[in-house]
Amino acid sequence: MLLEEVQDLKAKWGKEIILLAHHYQRHEIADLGDRLGDSYELARAASEAERARFIVFCGVRFMAEAAEIVRRENQVVIHPAAEAGCPLADMAPVDRAEEAWEHIAGVRGADKVMPLVYMNSSAKLKAMVGRYGGSVCTSSNAGRAFEWGFKEREAVFFFPDEHLGRNSARGVGIPEEQVVVWDPKQEGGGIEEKALKGARAILWKGYCHVHTAFVPEDIQQARERFPEARVLVHPECPEEVVKIADGAGSTAYLVKAVENAEPGSTLVIGTEINLVSRLARDHQDRTVIPLKRSLCPNMFRISAKRLLDSLRSLPEPEVVTLPKEVKKDAKLALERMLSI
Ligand code: 13P
Ligand code: SF4
């Protein structure tokens, strides 16, 4: 019933509305999406959605905010669960990040360190990075963003996910001893000046609880049970997990890997459970198994009922808003990502 009404309202608004859904959404929401994608693809889709007046974003808040930053003048962004944040994004409040930047720039020189901010961050933090000449990145282009950062400056300062930062730094060949972790709870980030002076990658101490739930023993057990399987994980997983997996990449990478796998093959996937169970549902001629059941409760907040409430509120919905200055500076950082 609810879903039928959602479909009717979607049909009624036709091309005036576009529904963007992240891969971690519940199946019924993902199935309704005009575009289903990873956070990079959805930011791009929002920036290219020329015809739609209403961009309905089914994901977490930082994703809806990114759409708000890149949208056109005549559009609005609707987020059906305004309270659905991301604990990882909340681990880097902008005032603490500013303090850290001041300290690091004082030791190394502001023109020597490139700030890079993961899409999973507040709009204010993206704006700060935009002001200091840096870029946003997502899990699908973090490697390229690190390469760009090192081409432009001596070191990169990456927030807020330590694990994606560590995996990306390793991916572009930065030795472990040149990677330091900035702990916002400690004076000077808990990094000695000598180490800070020699560091090439400075990583904010933040993590995603959905992906740090995966541990190396999960992979060892999966290999014992399914010796023929390929094990693929998201790069928000800790380095020791990524290192022993057969591959790591964004949610779009994981989707493509399953789509391109031979019928009859087995894949064990380490990421959010809604995506893994949908891949299993949609590819019944291959075996798709979750590395472990790990759910993102914030992604789960958007239900058919919440989406219906949003659609019923058209043409006067509650929209995502951001201060003008924040939008302007955050857009610089987002546009740098889109052009890298
Ligand atoms: P993707 O960019 O890979 O879709 O990841 C977003 C995210 O929140 C992962 O936890
Ligand atoms: Fe945030 Fe992790 Fe959920 Fe992604 S899976 S939205 S990083 S809490």
C-alpha cells in the first residue's frame, strides 16, 4: 500500500522529481531509485539532474548536503530522514579541525600540506578544506585525490576516516613510518614535532563502526568455509582486513565485481548488510555471502513511510539548507573533486 502510493506520487510528479538512492538503502527504497549509486555517483547525478525540480535524496545527511551544494538554482533537495547523520562525519567537528590545521600549518607551512576531506563529513568541514585549497574525495577516488595532493604539496592531511586514509596512503606507496594519526583528544594531536615534520600523510583519528566491525579472523573463517570464494571489502575497513582481502573498493566497485563475476562463482563481501543481501537477491546464479552482518542504522532510517511523507509534502517540502558562505566554499572543494 505504502509503496503503491509512493509510486503513484512519483508518477504524478514525473520528470519534476528525481529520486537518488545510496546502495545501503533498504531494498524497497533502492528499488524505487531513479539512480542507485555510491556517494560519488550520486553527487555527480545531483549535479547533472537538469530537469528535476525536486531532488529526493535517500541516504545520510552528508550526502543530501553534497547534493544541496552542487544543485542548480531552480532545484531543492529533500532528505526524507533529516536526523539520519553519520557518526564518522561527526568525529571531525570543524572547530577541532581548524585547531588541528593551525597547528600543522604552523609546523609544516600551510602551502606544504594539502587538506583532503572524505565526502563523509560536514558541509562546514568541506568549506574549510575548500578555503585552504584542498579537495573532497570519496572511496572511489581517494587514491587519485592522494596522488593529486602529493603532486601539489609535500604532505596530505586527510579527515575524518583513518582507515580509508591509511589504505589510500599505502595504495600510492607512502611507507608506514611516514603516516601519523592526529588524535583530536590529545594536545598537538598526540604527534611529536619530529614525526609531524617528517610525515607525508596525517590522518584524522576517525572510523566507521559499520566497517571496523570486520576483523581479519572474519576473512580467515570465510576462506576456511568457502576456499573458492573471492573476498572483497570496502576501504573503510581496517588496513589489516583490506590487506588480506582479494580486493577493496567503493560500493559501486563491489556492485560491479558481483555483476562481472562468473555464474557459479562465490563472493564474500565486507560492507553494509543491505547492499550485500540485495546483491545476493539480484544474482541468484552466483553465491554472495556477507563477511559479517553489519548494518548502518542511519541509512536504515529512511523507510517507505518516511519517503511517502516527503512526497506527500510536495510542492512545499521541507528542504535541505546550508548557509551561503558554507555552500560557496564547500563547492570549491567538491568541484575540485569532480575535476581531478
Ligand atoms: P561509498 O562512497 O563507497 O558509496 O561509501 C559511502 C559510505 O558511507 C560507506 O560507508
Ligand atoms: Fe557513515 Fe559508516 Fe553509515 Fe557509511 S556506513 S554512512 S560511513 S556510519
